[in-house]
Amino acid sequence: MSKYAPELISTAKAMMAEGKGILAMDESNGTCNKRFEQQDIATTVKNRRTYRELILTCPNLSDYISGAILYDETIRQSTKSGVSFVKVMQKAGMIPGIKLDTGAKNLAGHKDEKITEGLDGLRDRIAEYYQMGARFAKWRAVITIGEATPSDACIEANAYGLARYAALCQEGGLVPIVEPEVLIDGKHTIERCYEVTEKTLHEVFRHLYVQNVAYDQMILKPSMVISGTGCSTQASVEQVATETIRCLLNTVPPAVPGIAFLSGGQSQERSSAHLNYMNAKFKSQCPWRVTFSYARAIQQPALEHWGGNSANVAKAQKLLLQRAKLNSAASKGTYTQKMEKKPVLV
Ligand code: 5MM
């Protein structure tokens, strides 16, 4: 057992506080730059820092957000006035988290499949981030559905990586967010997505068990069971929520304190509606908290409005807060379509 066990249990509990979720803002520079390019924002260190300051200094964000996942560049940065982002978060009551994987690379011998890297030197990196104030971490594995994928080799290698990462995190005092993402891209049906997600989660929890990972000191960040974006039949909100919960009940041990979904390219409204349906209809059957750890589905309106212009910061923060609030409602099962219509005023 980790010497940090009591601290890990209380951190995980705080991350899963009622009515709150986790903000993913751990885009690597490549991904952040891609999002900036789509908005014609210059892809500079200065702009990335300014944008992350906009997010972390958003008034009242901690009413809905328990913690935020940072990227290595971001956790070392400060506000324009010189206060470190970690301090800003601690003061606001948000737990700092850190992305630990170094990205999904091509899996040798397996066309169109990925393996997430980052295990080399991980123990030392964890110690450094803990010293800096991080209290949880994230590692994302990517599973692709295609005609011949995923292979057993891909699922197994990624599950092993997630488990090794999670064990090292718990040893070093960070609550591991375990993120096996089954990609939404493809023509697959929701039934096929169910099959792949169930198999992946079984394999992930088998490896977590083998590596002695304590289930009560981790958070699962899965994708939803959903139709592929290119599938001609798109499942309804009810189907997505029902199949997702069925899949999780069949695979996730009750000792896990919480499940925080990624949005994975779903629209903002759909991400909220799916999460809401799960909580509104199935809360009493779920042994874990069911909430969000979205990036795009929370940040997008704010990023678009900001556009790299300092005059837009206040309204962009209101837009960010609005999506955090709507997803907080969804995590309690009280979100409605009507809430989307309310104008956001500066
Ligand atoms: C799947 O991506 C995670 C959740 O984001 P969405 O809600 O937008 O799907 C997210 O934390 C992701 O891991 C980062 O944004 C991207 O990281 P990389 O390492 O790909 O830049």
C-alpha cells in the first residue's frame, strides 16, 4: 500500500465532489496550436500562457470545477503579474493535475494503431510534479475502431501502460486518472463501440489489478459508448446513456470513486445531454460518481470568443463558466435544453 493512501483517497474524493467535474486543459503544444490555428490565433508561447491565464483566473470557476489537468509547459507558468498557475489554482480551491503521458505513437507491427508512451523516467517526473503542487495526473490511451482494429495487442499494450503509470502515480502521491479513449472516428455502430469499450475496460482493470493499483485511489476517464461519427445510424441520447452505463456497470469495480468522461469530439450540447441522462436515470444504480472531464466541450466557446484579443477576456470567461455550470448541472441530472438558450452577458 502507498504511504500516500489516505491522501490519495481524500484527493480522489475532492476531485469527485458533488456538482463538480474536472477541466481538461492539458493540450500538448501541438494540440493547443492546432486549436489556435483553427481560430487564426498566433501559435506562440505567449498566447498559450495568456489563454491558460484566462481559464485559470475565471471568476467562480471552482464552483463547478474541482481540479484542472495541466500540461508541462502550463504547470511551470505564471500569471502576467507573476503568480504561479499552481498558486492561482490552490487559492481558488482547484486541485492542480498534470498530464504524464508523452503522447500516442504508432504501434510497431500494427497498422493504424497507437501506443501511449511516457514510462521511462516517470518516477522522477512524478516526484518533481508532486513537489510543484500537483496532486493528480492523467494518461490517455487511444483505441481505434476499424475493420481490422483494435487488435488484442493494442488493447493489451495500452492497458499495461495505463496500469504501470497508475501504480507509479499512487507510489508518488498522485491520484491517477486512467483514460482509455475509444475513438469516436469511424463508421462503426454503437453496438460495435460497446463491444470494443467493454473489452478495453476489462483488460484495463485486469492490468490495474495485476499491478496492485488501489481502485479506491484512482479515477476512470472513459469515452462514452456511442455511434462512430461516420455511421449512418446515430444512436439517441437515451441509447448512448443506457449503453454507456450498462458497459460501465459490467466492467468498473464499485470501489472506484468516480468516472469522469472525456467529450471526444461530441458537440457541447450532446456531451451535456448524455451526461445528464446518465445521472437523471441511472444515478441510484451507480456505485461511483459520474461526471465530466471535458476539454473541447467546455473550452470551445471561450476559445472562439477570445480569439487572441485581450478585449474579449471577460466575455470569454463568462462563456467558459457557463459551460462549466451546464455540465455541473448534467453531473447532477438537472440539465435541460432550455438552459442552453440563456444568453451569456458580460
Ligand atoms: C480526449 O482528450 C481529452 C479530453 O478532451 P475532450 O473532452 O476534448 O475529448 C484531453 O484531456 C486530451 O487528452 C488533451 O486535450 C489532448 O492531449 P494531446 O496529448 O493529444 O495534446
